[in-house]
Amino acid sequence: MSDNEEKNQWPVSQKEIVYLVLPLLLLAILFPTVVLQDQVFLSEYHDTLLTLNADLTVMSHPYSLWNNQWLTGLPAYADPLGNQYYPLFFPILLLTQDLFIVNFVILVHLYLAFLFFWLLAGVVTKNPEVRLISGLFYIFSGAMLARLPAGHISLLFALAWIPLLYYAFFRIVWDDELTVKNIGLIAVSMALIFFTGAVYYLFYAGLIIGVYFLWYLLKKRLGKGAIIAVFSGFMIGGMILSLKLIPLAVVSGALGRIDVIDPLGDGGSLENNLAAIIFGTPIDKVFGFYESAVLIGIIIVLLVILALIFGKEDRAIPAFFAIVAAFIWADGGNTLLSFIHLLPGLTNFRVAGRVLGALVPILILSAITGFEILRSRMESGEPLVPDPRQKRNIVYGVYILLGVKILELLFLKGITPEAGLSLLLVAAFVALLYYNQGTVKNILLFIGVAFLIDAGVVIRNALPLTMDTGVKVILIIALVIAVVVMFKWDRFRAPVSGNHYACIFLIAGLALVLLGNASYLKTSDPKLGESQALPIIEKIKSFDNRQSQIWVLDNGWGIQHMDFTYWFIKNGMHPVRAYYPYYLNTMINPGYRIGNISYYTPDYFVDTAYLDTGNQTLENVTFTVNNISVYKPDNVLPNAFVVRDSQLVPSKIETFSPDVVTISGNFMAGDIASLKASYYPGWKVNGKDAVRVGNTIGAQIPADTTTITFRFDPADMKIAMIVSGIGIILLIALVVRRRDVEKYLASAGRRPAPPAQKQAGKQAAKKKK
């Protein structure tokens, strides 16, 4: 698969088109549910519905800023997990009104991840076969596929864009490609990652880019033009994503979580992090395996080691430090450096192992370099023996890793077999190279043995394997081999050489990664059509419901009754409780006492706890459906109301929408007007700022009036729109004036030549003289 040996009759452009289309077929084989349009989810349905239910509440009013159908009210524009600004999901859901369209969107993002990694791989190689295989490694890695059994679709969406962000950055700093295109790609990919709702991954990708950028700055390897281009991309991207960032910063102090975040409550260790990459085991027992098991296999890791030792220093050294930085972060609370998780703005980050997902593209990118080194040495028969400078770098690298391990010793809780084995394999391979034993025979033997060990552990952990999974993996790998052989037939007809062995190991590594990660893939059926919520809702509708919006409180465990939440929302009702991480600290109470009368906020109480325990839990029952009790209290607070002298004043709701509610009646100065929703700054009552009245949105009426209007008009959203708009205008201006901009960047100064290249230039100049 050499870049120089294209001897078949196929034009490269035609071959590349086939390679670019092939993953669509492979994904269709891996996920036939999408093709067959089955009414099940590719991802685990609980956390998938967590995202979809919240989206459903704003679908009927997609441009509204307030969500009046969710957890007694929530600012929709500032929802940390909200994705209404993400163009590749929410608009599609809005147009189709089909929950299961998420399966198609998942496949689109897996394919986009492949395309973006194809671009990223092109930064270090022009070999289309290597770009194909490396792209498949990424989309079939645990970093991507493990999001599905967790139901973390937003995280998968974000991971798809990270290779594009890296691509634009490396084009600027490695290739001096100081173009508006790359500046724009940085800005747009940053904003899109953030708009998915997966805030973590923008920080993690920024951490890795920051390590590279800082190293190049300290080593003076960046020209002024590159520095300006990178800063411009991040500045414009930061301005665009301010549409979500500014409201998120404002709302953060007003939000609570159903589970308290302990930023030091999880984390792994050096060897556990390696095991997560090599064997696909989790780095800790705090969270599920899917949070950190990024499985890309031992083949990739060994190739990364080759790249770090024998690759160009200006790429290998910052890659090593990026790996170290990611490992330190993944250690969470298990290192003396754990204080970094307590820095301002980072205390809301949990699941430290997720950083490994942002590291995976860097590992695979480095592995491409390692593969080219291995292939060329195997073809030439030249051993892999490090020179004195490379040996010095190995020693420094080992010292740094030992330092990382020493920082973990106080928190050591025992080493799992996989963790110990992964550390042993890596140390043995480094020792093999350091002590000049890297002959072709030894390298082949070591890679073969290491692969068999990796395969044994991965397959053991994957058992029991289904026939369906086995057939899919065999078919996918067979198709990949068949297509590559078709275009490279002349190369494969040649006598077996080291190049063939290198390619075989690469394909075998891909097969193992796919097998390990496909083993846990399965569809998930929420059985929405069989939900017991349906007959209850029909019964509720049969009552004379005069409220503009019916509020329902079910008392069961939210995660087990997401079908109730879904059907309440679909029928225009307001679920007071739901399975969702965030809620306003001002959530209104189930009941209030006004004068001598106790009023409830929900119109109905539904005993879903019966489904959990088998015991009836409601003291009062209005009706029962399939043994599920429902209580309809007599005194319920209207959606908007006015209080005078501890009594409700007769009123009528004239307008009821998420952002505007108008009521009419004979109101007097001194009356207290309230909107039945959680208080949040930005609400106004007849043009005046609302105040918190028993957690509701309220105000005292200053003068007699016949109408009262509640309007949500938050100032932070206006600021966010202005900042984001300026960012978009700047990006458009750069595109319009791209020739002038690129001319300026070129004149500002390009990347200084590396020291070795400078020395060679001086010697050439002397010879000329």
C-alpha cells in the first residue's frame, strides 16, 4: 500500500470515491435497523429519551426562549443539554416529528466522523487505503460506538466533529496552510461541538490542541501568521457559540442536578487508561464501561509508540505530551494533580475518562505515521534501532510517565489483570526497541503475540457473542479486504513481503476492534405503543379540563417511566417530574396555601410508583386504570392567577404561550399576579421585572388594570445574540475578503524551519560558495 506504487488501471479519483462511499454500506450492515426502519432505537432508550423528551417540549414552539412544558418551567435557550441550535439534529426532528429519525441521524454522524477523519489522515498521508482503514478505526472505536449502549447521542454527535477541528488546526500549524477555510473550519466545528450539548468535548479537544499549541509556541515553531490564524479561528468560534455559552454561564448558578457532581469522585490510573485503549475495559468502577472504554486495540498502540520514537520530533513530542495531559485528566481524583478538576468552570465536569474520546483521533493519527515507518522498514529489512537522540527521548518519556505514576501512588487501589497486562505489553515493546532488538523478525513476532493476547482478552470480555454480531463483523471486514484488493491487485499478487505483514496486522487490528465494540451493540425498544400512560391520558381527557395547560405529577422513579413523560408531552401536558439531570432551584412546590384553602399545582397525580413496588401510594383516588391510581384534586392553581386579600381574583387567560401569557379581569393596585412556573430572571409583568413569589413568577400590580401580561425577555439572550451575530459577520467578512486576509497572513510570517532543516540549509549555502 505504498504511496508510490499505483500500478493498477484504476484512477485514484475513482478509487477514492469508492473508499469514501464504502463506509455507508458498512454502517448499513452494522445497523440494519435503520435500513429496515424498525421502530426501535440503536442507542439505549432511557438516555436517548432523556434528550428526545426535552426536545419534544420545545418542538411546538421552537423559537420560544422559555420551556413551559418541562419540570415546572426551564429557560429553553439556556438548557445545558439543549441542542436546538445544532442544525444536524433538532431541525430534522422538528421536520419529521419522528423519534426514531434519531437512528438515521446517528448513522449520518458516524459517516461524517469517517469523512472528517479521512481529511485528518490526509494531513500525514496521501495513501487512500491507510486513510480508509484509519477512518474505520475511528468510527468503529469504543470512543464512538460505546456511546450507543449509554444512550449518549449528543456525545456521539460531538465526537464526530472533533477530527475536523484537529484537521484545520494541524493544516495551519504543520502545513502553514494559512487560509480562511481553515480559520472557518476551526470556528464552525467549535460552535457545532458546543451546540450538540456535549460541552465536555469542546473543552477536551481544546485541552489537546492547547498542548500542541503551547509546545510550538515555547519552541518557536509557529510563524506569526499561524498564531493569528489559530487565534482568529478560536475567537470567532467562541463568539458564535456565545449564543449558548453566555446563557449557560448565567443559568449555571440557578440550576440543580438530580445527582450531585463530585469532580474528584472518579478517575483511573496510567495502567487503567492504557487498558481502556487496548482492551476496552473501564478506567474505574464508578461509571459504566461506556464512559471510558475507548478500545482501539494493541496494534494502534504499538504503532503510536513507533511514531513517538521514530517520527518527526516536532510532531511526536507534542503528541506524547497530549497523551500525558489526557491521562492526567482521566486520573480524576486519583492523582496529586487532581486540583485541576477544581479550577473555576471545571467543577461541573465529571466522568474524567471521557477525555480519552477526544484523544483517540490523535492516537490513530500518530498510528498512521507509525504504520508508514513500520511498512518501510519491513520492506527494506532495516531494523528499527533508535539513534542516541531517540534513546534520550525514550528515557525522558519513561521518566515523565514514572512521574505521572508516582503522583498516583497514594490513590492506588489495586491493579486489574488487564491494566497490568497493558502496562507490561507497552513496557516490553519500548524495551525491545531501546535495547536495539527491533529486527523485522522480532517486531513481527512481538506484534503477533501482542495481538493474540489482545484478541484473547477482548473476545473473552465480549462473550457470549451472537451469531448476528459475528456475521456482521465477518461481512464488513471481508468487504473492506475485497475492495482494497480489487484496487491493489498488482500489489497483492506480488510475493509476500514485510509490507503484506504490516497490512495484515492493520486489518486484523480493525477486525478485533470492530468485534469487541460490536459485541455490546443492540437495539432498545421503549415500547411506547404499549405504555400504560395511554389509557390514563384518555381518561384525563374525558374530564372537563379548563386549564390552558394540564399539569401531571407522577410519583414513580422517573427513569423507569419515561414512556409516561413522553406521552404526557405529546398530548400537550406538563410533566412536573421527569428523568433529567438539570432543574431550576426555584421549582415550584406541589401545593400552596392561600388564605384558608390549600391549592395544588398539578391537575392530576398519577401513581406510577405502583408499577415499581406493587403498592398503592396515593391517599386519595379519583379513578383507577389497570390498578394505577389517579387523583384529581378539587383546588388547583390556574396557570396564571391573581391574589387579593388571600383570595384568588376571578381571571381569564387570553393568551397562553411559552414566552407570553396574558390574563384579563378586574385587577386592583396591590394585587399579586403570579404565573405558575419556576421563577427565573428575565420575566416581566406588564413591562416591569418580575420577582420570586413562593418560587413562582410574580409581581405586585402598581395600578388598577384589566389585563396583565407576563413576558419572558431575558437580557443575557440579547447579549448572546449580539456577540454571536458579530462572530458570524466576522466569519462572512473573512470569506468575502479571503484573498486579502490570506495575503496578510502569508506576509505576517510563516513557520520557522526546524533546527535540523536550518542546519542543512546552512551547509548547502556553504557548498554553493
